[in-house]
Amino acid sequence: VDGNLLDQSALLRIVQAAKPDEIYNLAAQSFVTSSWQQPLLTGQVTGLGAAHMLECLRSAAPQARYYQASTSEMFGLIQEAKQSESTPFYPRSPYGVAKLYAHWMTINYRESFGLHASNGILFNHESPLRGVEFVTRKVTDAVARIKLGQQKELRLGNIDAKRDWGHARDYVKAMWLMLQQDRPDDYVIATGRTTTVRDMCAIAFKHVGLNIDDHLVIDPALFRPAEVEVLLGNPAKAKATFGWEAETSLEALITEMVDA
């Protein structure tokens, strides 16, 4: 089905025709780096696009359960060492700001119109399907190519940034579980472990028997205008409410992505 988050009339027709029981809004301009080059588009698609979906839900499918893909990038300049649902937000990119608008609009529609609308504040979740625009896939793709003799170096920006990486397979399960609850709510989904980009790279290079220092190049052009230095999620609420916890280690995830 053709659709566009910026075309509310098209979204409305889709919802009216599908009569969904559950709606998962994963659509966005989701590249943090691109959001600096396209801040207005990011705001329209990622922020207002979610509002368009909520309006369609309220108008055409108020009985449906709605999932909004929020993001750990909303925490940005972190206000607590470990981020939970109650941690104040401080986004550091146009992407993070747009997602925060969508997040609060979801809460507002839930409280104002009684919708079963939940936010999943997902920390970085990866798989072999990840695009090379994202650092985990850029790294694992490059490592595989270097091992095969198709590439000589891996160029990265800030390799001291720390992220909480999990497997998308585990996180999609959490998304589904949120909509199976009697009451809508907001949940942090994370592994509770943070790792530097450098150490993530080292896992990939070690897997293929290569020395990271022989191939990694730091490129100042790849640094962001405002960096998010550390993200570390606290998924205790999700575990307590519906028994979710991450099942895949970072080592297993990166190995799978290199081999893919």
C-alpha cells in the first residue's frame, strides 16, 4: 500500500480500509547525521508525521492499539548515568528533537482521547538488515570487506562515544508485548550495557582475526556538530511489567552482522 506520513488524507484512507487492531509507527527520517542537513524535513516527517498518524487513529480507529517508536536519542546530553522512563530529556540533534515532539504528542493523545497509545523508548537496536548509514553496519560491512581484500580501511568519527546496543529481534518482541498490555504506557527498552564505538569495532575485527589499529582511521569530517557521548538504558520497568529482557549479547550481534 502506498502512503506518506506527510499526506494525512492518504493515511486516513489506509487506516479506514485496513481497520487495524494494532498500528506500529516505525516510519521516520531516522538518520541522525542526515537530520543536521535536513532539519526541516526531519521535523515534518519524524515529528508531524507521527501527529498525522495519531489524528488518523483518533478519527478512524480509536479502538486500535498504537505503538510510537521513540528513541534513546531524546536523552541526548544525559541527565542521569542510567536512563529510565523518568529521566529528563535533552536531545542533541534535529532527529532527537523531532522524536521528542512525537513522543509527547503520543502521551497527549493517550491522556486526552483515551487511546491505547504507547511509546517505546528503544536504545540502539541492530541486525544484518541495518543500513550502512548506521555505525554498526558500517563497521561490520567494512570489516567483512577488509577481510575479503575488497577494502583497506574503516573511517569513523568519534569512536569514544558509548552506546547501549541490542538485537532488533529482541526489541521487536518488546514492541509487540507493549501493545498486549491492558493499559498503555511508555517503556525503555535496552540491554543495560554500554560500550564504546572503539570496543564494538574491536569485537568485529577480532572475529575475523584482524588488528583494529591496522585499518581504523579517524576522520574529523565525520564528527557530529553536537555529540551524544553516552547512552545507557534501564529496562527494569519493561522486565517488571511484561517480563522482557535482552537475550542477545553484543558479541553475538556483531559476529552475526559481520558474517551476514
